[in-house]
Amino acid sequence: MFSYLLMAAVVAPAPFVPKTEDMKAAFTYSTERRGHSMIVVADGKTIFEEYKAPHTARSVNPLASGTKTFNGVVALAAQADGLIDLDDPVGKYLPQWLEGNKATATIRQLLSLESGLGTTGGSLRGPSWESVLDDPLTAEPGTKFQYGQAPFNTFGAVIEAVLQTESYEAYLTRRIFKPLGISAQWTRCDDGRPQMGGGGQMTARDWATYGQFILQRGQWEGKSIIPADLWDELVKPAASNPRYGLSCWLFLPATGGGTPVNAAPIAAAWVPRDMFMAAGAGNQRLYIVPSQKLVIVHQATLPTDRRWSDVGFITRVYGQPDPTPDSRTGRGSRPGLGGGRLGGGR
């Protein structure tokens, strides 16, 4: 079992403030690889914010699979509101999950991508939520990590079944976005519902605000939006892939597929062990480092530039040497090592 420094275990976070020249070097690396927006927030203050024209602070950009982490945070809010428990069986809320091997699958397994649902449906738009509820499992729940959009749209159906008179989108807006003063646009599924596996679109500033909210464990402007004691759930490693938590990526060695980052930074002593991220196709990234009070946003133009890597970018932010085989081209540190893919819903 891998040990992991959970957010609650950080007793006295020491803020880390990257050097201006290092952040500029990271932005240059990014813009040479289709990147266009970068924000660094240290100890609650924005210390770096740059855009490559025509993008500006007002540009609303696709998050692709960076969208997925909204679901994990919604789950924490719903548990706080007494609507669900993460370890409830999905079938408690959806009759399509009452029989066969689906009967044992839990909400936690949906959001950790080990419910047994396969990897079908990788388009940004996606099928209707209702249509995926009858999809068969391709593995026993809890035994295999499978990256895709269907589990998140299924989770959306769970929440709407509980709410009855309020949509998932309205709940997300009311409980999370509105208190933070942020908003999102959506690519929608065939039924008009938001594609929760990869359809979110947001400005870099709003995504950074959302990241700061996570870093602060749901506390915002003197109010507890989501109780602080629930946030460890977000970064608990999945049983079948310790590099994935509750809809977010962890910087731990992986045993399953769908790994978006090279293993190189794992071996570096300077990498904070509690760093985690939301990640999407085109190298959309929201890095969160609780122990250093650091939030980093990176947005880029689709399609993915394979010369870019998390290793190359993060080492520059931290002023460290790039350990990748070819730091100029990025070859050798491509996304998707371990057999998985990042995408709008994959």
C-alpha cells in the first residue's frame, strides 16, 4: 500500500513562492507548445498571470477532462447535505444498477473510475445520461481502473435522482460556483445535460479560484461551503490505480491505465508528495499543492501538443532541471503512459 500525505496531515503549510524568472520560463515552454494561459497563486495571492494573444483573462476555455473534478467536489457537497454517502451502492438511487455485478458498485467507485464501466464514449458531446445507465460493466467493481466519461454522467444521474426537483447543473452552481463568484459554460450531451466527463469551459481566473477553494478545504471568505473534514476523501487513492483519487490525479506511482503524467517527477525529492491535479486533453491542468499553499493553472489550445509534458512544465515552475530525455521536444514524456488516454471524456 502506498503511503500518501493527505491534505489534513499538513499541519503547518509553508508557502512556496516560485521565482518570477522560473514562472516566465514555464510560460515560454508552454506557449511554444500551444499553451496560452497560465496563473500561479501562492498563499492566496496571484503572483503570475500571463496570456498569449488572442487569449485574455476573459477567454472561456475548454477544460476537457479537467471537468471531471467538479464531480468529486459535488459528491462532497452532497454528502455534507445528507443526500448521499460515497460508499452507498449506485443501485440505491438508480434501478438500472440493482442487478448482477452492478449491484455492488458504489458511488466512490464511479468517481474513482473503478466501477466496472468501460471506456466507451470519448466525444466532447457524449450520449444522453439516460442512455449510459443501461451500459453493461466490463469488469467487476473495484478491480480495474477504466478511464472514461460514462461514470461521471452516471453520477450526475444519481444526484438528479436524489434532488428530484433540481438539476445537477443547478446544484453545482448553487452549492459551489455561486459562493465562489465563478461560472462555467458547457458542451452538452444529446439530452441537453452538461457533459460532466469533459464538457466544462471556464476562464483561467475562475479555474484558479476553484483550485484555491479546494486548497482551502471548502472554506471561503469566512464561510464553510463544504466541511473541511470531508476533503481527505478527494485524494484517497483508488484501489486499482493509486495515482487516481476521487475524480483527480495524484502524483503517485500508478498500477492501472490512464496515467496522464510521466513517472519522472515521482522520483524527484523536491516534488511535494501531496501535489494533485485536474487534467484534460490539450494539456489543461489545475495543479494544487496544499503543503505549499500553491495553485497553478495551465490552459492550451486543442489538440494536444505531444511535445508538452507535466514534467517539463512543473520543473520549470520550480526552477529545477528537466529530467526528460529531450526537454526541447518533450519526446519521452508524453501523456497517456500506462495505456490510458486523456480526452474530452476519456
